[in-house]
Amino acid sequence: MIIADEPFIRGSETLIPMFESFFPIKHIFQEDLGYRLSEARNYGVREAKHDQIIILDCDMLPEPTLVESYMKYMHVGTNAVLIGGRRFVNTDALSIESVLEEIQPVLDLPTQRVDTGRGPIGDEEPSEDWRYKGYASTNDAKDAKYAFRWLCGGNICFHRDLHNSIGGFDEAFTAWGAEDQEYGYRMYAAGAWFIPVKGAIGLHQEPPGGSNETDRDSGRVITREQLTEKCPCRLYRKSEMNRIYEIPKISVYIPAYNCIDFIEEAVESALNQTFTDLEVVICNDGSTDGTGELIQELYGSHPRVVIVHQENGGISSASNAAIRAGRGEYILQLDSDDVLLPKAAELLVQVFERNKVDIGFVYGDSYLIDSEGTDLGHAYSWSVYSRKRLTQGMMVHHPRMFRRRDYNRSNGFDQSISNAVDYDFFSQLSELTTGHHLQVPLYLYRQHNQNTSKVDVRDQDHNTHHCAQSSLARMGLNHRITLSRDPGKPA
């Protein structure tokens, strides 16, 4: 057990000998520089010896089943965030010695009415953890769009690897409130799964008067603004036109290779969207025609453009690099020779945020243009999203937007194949989540002799077959379903 005082409280060290016979205890503390809960938690995680981490607030008394209930899940993987519950009790009549001798009187304590600021005025019924109603209406958070909002650092369990991969709690939060939601958002964006664990109950010991010395009201004023900057999800932010936030809502990514004739038009189409809460991430994939130098000259100091330069690794490598360099909640694809119509980002985001179903990707329709920008009519469009139809061939067409959460739950773009990479990726997404087709033209899809689907039709067909086989294998159906090639197409 790690006791992380924030700051050191005189007398707390005298309690440690009472518990040392039960488990090893390490007492750490930091200098009193004001409210630094995030820093104390990170310190505690660093000092812990084990990889499965449980955090409890100092006023949270764990019921005997708490650790066992968490460990039933934690042995499965590293990408789960387990959320415990709480019951409000008053332990003033009990001593530490009596609790050590017999736990049952604590468990039998009645639930208290507390002033949580969430209940109706005049409601004197015992308070229930406010999250329980949310669990009941979302199939225990399985159907929730933003299950991370129920994360509370007072009683949670996670794996050290997940904590480290997102950078821990944000130590910029030095006033009360919001650090848990921001931490949970980054876990959500990293692809974590949030699981309410019913047996992991902590008894929240209410202080006299129902509150402690922390100035919560003043803290909220500060941390609410921090949360708006750092957490782009619609729960906490209403995006303002032309305002640049610390973390954008959308990352438009562009893999760029030898596209000097078209790249500026592509980037400008992203920067001139009617929805401005976005960044543009360009990966120059070892271009040899001056593309890298041009984008550096045009956009190297632009506040909403991120540029990545790498050696040539192919379309999948460049896509993965650009996505990982971005920070947006939603990710919008843009090929370096294509153009987004002005309302593309706005209308695609609306589908995500107005749809009651927790969809993972949405796509629209396109107009075809040639190398000179001449209109060639409508591109191919399959009317409604169908997972079954997707198993037969690619029908998720430009423009495409997906959640960073689901990208991080997938294997990303397959760097072992040179084309059909979008088909493979959206097949992966279809196994994790559902999609939606917005039947509105929002994209100009350029047709020319360098389109990857046209350069080598034989490779395109081979890789499409490979992607379909891979999808069946991931679903465990490759032994039940046999794919055969169309004899009328190249082998």
C-alpha cells in the first residue's frame, strides 16, 4: 500500500504501525505548495511496485470485496478502466480499533443524505451514487457515448501501462475539480474500456457538515476553463468559431507523397472549413518532388497545422504517423490530391453528436474531378451502411471520419500492404463499432493516372482478397467461410 499525503499531514505517520501487520506500507509526501492532487496521485503510481493500480481517496473505506472484484477484470488485459461505486456513511461513532476487530458494524451503517449538489431541493432521501442511474440506462456503460465521465479518482482501478501511455494525471490542475474527467478523456481517446464494477464499493466517510476544507466553488471556476481547453467532447465544450483550443475536436490528416501540384489546395480546403475547431496534420512521406519543402514554407508556422517528415514508408505508414501526431477526438481523412467541401467537417461531426447511437465512423459522398478540377459527376455510392455489404468489398467512401478511440482499439492501417489499406482499416472498425452514411456530397475525389487503385489493379485485387480473409480470421470465421476469387478478374 502506498499512502501519498498531499501535503504531509502531521500525525498521519502514527497510524501506519496499526496496519503494517496486514501488508507492506510506504508513506510518501510532498511539500505543501497548495492543491496538487494530480501530482500526488502520479507520485503514488510511480512508487507502487505492482502494475495493477487501485486509487482510493483518504476518506474512502473499501468494503472487503473491493480488491477481489477489481482483480476479476484486471487479469484480462491492460486497456480496462474499472470504476468503483460509493455509499455515503457516517463513521463518527466507530473507532479504528473497533473496525479492525470487526468490519460488519461498518457495513451495516445506514446510507446518509449528503449535499452533493445533484439532488432536488428538499429531497431528504439517502443519497445514491449519481452514476448508478447512468449505468442503468446504458447497459452498465456498454452503450454510453462517453463512459469516461463517470470516472472518479476516489475509487478506480487501472493498469500502470495505460496510465503511463497517456502521461498520468495532468499536473496543470492545481485547483479542485475536473482533473478526473480530463484524465478519463485521455484514457477514452486512447481506446480504453470503462467498466463499472458492482462489488468494488467504497464507503465514503462524510466529514462534519458534509464538506471538508477544500474550496470547491473557487476551484471549479478555474478548472472548468481548463477542462474546456483540454477536453473537446461535447459534454464540456461548445466550439466557438475561429477559437484555437489547446486540444482540437478534429484532426484532419493528410498523408503526402510527391503531390506538389495538389497539396496546397488540399490543405486550404481543410483550413477553410465552416467548423474551425480542428487541426491539419500532414505527413510528408519522403517526397522527392519538393512537396516537403513546399508545405514547410507555407504552413511551418501555422497555428493549426502540424507537419511530420519521415522516410518513405507507404500510405499506411504515413497515415498512422499523421494520426498519432494529432490530438483531435475525431479524425477526418483527406488524400493529398483531393478537396474537402466547406461544410464537410461540420456535417460529419453533427452526425456523431446528434445521433443517439454510439457510432464509430461516418462517411459522406463525393464528386469526381480530374487533374484540372473538371467536374466528372458523382462518385460511386452505396446508399446505406451495411456491415454485411462491407465484407464483400469497400463501400465506405470519401469523406470518412472516425473516433480516435476506435482507431486506438484497432490495429491501425496495415503497413504490410500497399493498397486496399482503407478497406482493411474500415473492416477493422466495423468489427468494433458501427458506421453511418450521410448521403451528402462533401468531397472532391480526384481521378488521375497515379491513383493507387489504378496503378496496379492486380495488387489491388490481391490485397482486397487478403483484407477480407483477415477480417474473417479476426472474427474466428475463417474456418467456416471460404472465399474464392472471381475468375473474370486477374489472379
